[in-house]
Amino acid sequence: MCYNQLMKFNLSLHAKDVMVARDILDEWVYFTLHDPSTKIIIDEQEVHYFASIIEHDNRCLKVVINPVKQIVITTYFDRK
């Protein structure tokens, strides 16, 4: 489970799987939700959070959530 300032988020099975496969730590997801450098609201059911992860060569982690269901949909290091 991850928390941002006002809400807690469960990890979807997909998010858990890709975090293991991509070596993404829970702490990095929490950090991105708590202190994003950018937040993009796609619609009421999809929000994208971005943050640079110092421990991973300052690469940009993207965390996609569904705020209605309070779930992390996926997460990955953005190539852009």
C-alpha cells in the first residue's frame, strides 16, 4: 500500500508484477505519489505522477493511478 498526502493506494497485481520485474522499490512509488515533480490528470479515473529517482541515475519514474478506485495501475521508468 502506498500513500499520497490525502489518500492511500493499493497496488494492482500488474503494478506489483512490474515493480518486481523492473526493480522498482515501494519507496520510490511512495516518493513519486507524495512529492511528484509533475502530475497530469488524464481524466477522473487516471492520473500520472512523475519524479526523478536519485538512486536510479535520476531517471524519471512514472506512476499511473486510478484515484476513484484508489489503486496504482502501473509504474515504470519513463524514456522521455
